[in-house]
Amino acid sequence: MLLVVGLGNPGSDYAGTRHNIGFMAADVLVRRHGFSSWRSKFQGDLAEGSIGGDKVVVLKPNTYMNLSGQSVAAVAKFLKIPVADIVVIHDDLDLAPGRLRVKRGGGSGGSGGHNGLKSIDAHLGRDYRRVRLGIGHPGDRNVVSDYVLHDFAKADRIWLEAMLDAVADAFPLLVAGDEPAFMSRVAMLTAPPRRPSAPGSGKD
């Protein structure tokens, strides 16, 4: 059994913010793979289903970001899910918008300053997989908090929706444990279309 955690903040005020891209990914994943309806439990919203024959539980903690570990730990303990079988989907300032990376575990400072990850680390340690969804950096660390808690711009919707769809499409590869194939599949699905070569250029 796999526990997939989408990080974000509960409530309509935060629904469209950059910090909530983990919630957005969880919603698309649940819809794409025909999971159960969301139900409130363990200080979060849970949906259950299967991907590639494996049972998967998706969680959106409702504790606010800096307390996410409380909900994640409660679900993991009740369902007896090892930390190594937890996947956390979250926003990442260090990746360009639309880019994705998967990381397993990490040393000290592995949270990259992300309060949701810090909370999970404190409750469960760091031996879980992280799906890092790039949102870009505002360029000034003093405005990071304001940046992540503001809604995505309308222009962002094109790459955002493409990436969320690609993550859901490629997720069976991640469930199977093939992180490189998962990343490659997402990259392929989100790559801009190739421009046709000019006549006589000699390029196919």
C-alpha cells in the first residue's frame, strides 16, 4: 500500500495559491484514476483506490502546512504504512515552473525550508519520496512567503494544467518504483511541441 500526500493549506482562500500545487495534484490524481470520494479523517481528506494493481491512499492534510506531519503520521500509523512507502507531492521554489524532480530521503536541511516537509520530517523522519513540482522563485527571498501564498497567474495555467495532467498520467510508473521513467514520461508529456523544420533545411 502506498500513501500519497499532497501538501497545501485548507480553505477557499488558499485553493489557487502556488503553495497548494500539492493539493491540486492530489485532486487530479484522484479524478484520473477513479478513486473513492474524499472523506474527512485523521485531520485530513482521504481518498482510496488502486493504480497498477497496487492499493493507494491519497491524503490532503487539513492542519495547515506547518503541521502537515500530524495528519500524515496519524494515517501512516493507523494503516501501518512504512515511511519508505510514502510519497509527498509539494511545491518547489528551486525548480523552474513546470519542471519536476523526484527525491528520496535527504540529509539535514533536506526540506529546503519547506514548512510542510519540516513537519513531516519531525514526525516520521526523511526516508520518504518527494515529488517536487517547480513553481519558480520570485528572485528575492524576502518576498517568498507572499509569493507562495498568492494565486497562480492566469498565464501559469497553461503549464500548470499540463504538468498536473502529466503527473497523473505517469503516476503508475512512480507507484511501480521507476522514478526515472516517471520523470521522463512527465517531461515528454509537458515538452512544448516541436516546430516543423523549414522546407529545404535538410532536417527531419
